[in-house]
Amino acid sequence: MNTTTNATTNTIKSVGIIGAGAIGQAIAKQLVRAGIDVILSNSRGPASLAGVVDALGPRATAGTPQQAAQADIVFVSVNWSRLEEAVAGIDWSGRIVIDANNPVLLPGYRLAELGGRNSSQVFASLVPGARVVKAFNTLLAAVLASDPREGGGRRVVFQSGDDREAKAVVAGLIERLGFAGIDLGSLEVGGALQQFPGGVLPAVNLVKLG
């Protein structure tokens, strides 16, 4: 049994990140602030991330996607055109995986062909056996990297998923990072609301008071 199957909010000590672009680096910054170890990875290899992990501090290390996938929770944020390749060859069975991807094709910010599904449903099919939770994809990278406590409240992070226990773990992580979580329901319903382009929630920056 792998460690992620029994992960709880209080036992999360490490998060692996596949995709070290703006969103991946923003979430890494928040995780390090919260005292959680981070393993960053990309398609170019650990050496290409030396400057990034140095800036993040001693809680951050660089690794391969396979190494990142061994963490307690795995966070994936990759250019859509490279997503299938990025997650291939990894045993996802039982792992809690945060889908922070958006089905954008460049140039022109075109919606990728999804075959009648939303992007989270497509993502879930690429990581068979994973316990997928959609989260952290709707905020701009600069906003995601900033202090989640603002105006007397906490910045909102939406989440959706079909695995109740996995969502509870991710909800706890959201709170631990200082954000306020809102559960949108299933991947079919919530994933569609969160999707960019197409959903109504991307780039919506809400602060929960009280």
C-alpha cells in the first residue's frame, strides 16, 4: 500500500509537483511557507530547477516526475499539449493527485478537444487509479503566490472531485496553507465550473470573511 492512500491533512509532510511553471512555483512557495517539503519536477530535468529550489529554500528539492509522484500528495500543472507525456509511466494507484491543469492550446488560448468531457475527466483518464481532486487552477499565478489572507479574510480556492476522503485531505491542505476552500461537488459538475476556458470561475478572486 502506498503512503498516499492513508494520507491525512496532519500527516502530509511532502508534496510533489509535476510542472514547474508559474502555477507550480506559486503553489511551491505557499507549501514551503506552511512548512511542507516540496519536490519540484519538469520535463527538462532536475538541474534546470537549481535556481528555483535555491530561491525557495531548504524545504524545496528538484527531482524527476517519478520522484515527485512518490510524495504524500502530487500536484500536476503542465501545458496541456504535454500533459499526457508528463504523467505517463507512473503508477498512480491510490495516490491523491491535485489537477491544476487548464485545457489551453497556444497560440490563441484555444480550448483543446476534450471529446465531450471536461478537462478534469480527461485528466483522470490519464492517471488511472489516482484519487483526483481539481483545485488551484482558477487563480492567476501572481495571486496564488501572494498572501492568502487579505482584507480581513482568506482567499478562496475551489475544489471538486469524486473521492470524498481525497477531497477532505485536499480541503485540509487548502486550510493549512491559509486559504478558504469551497467544495463544488463532483468532477463532472465542479470540474466544468473550474475549467479554463469554458468555466465561470477562472480568474475569479474571492475572499471569504469571517
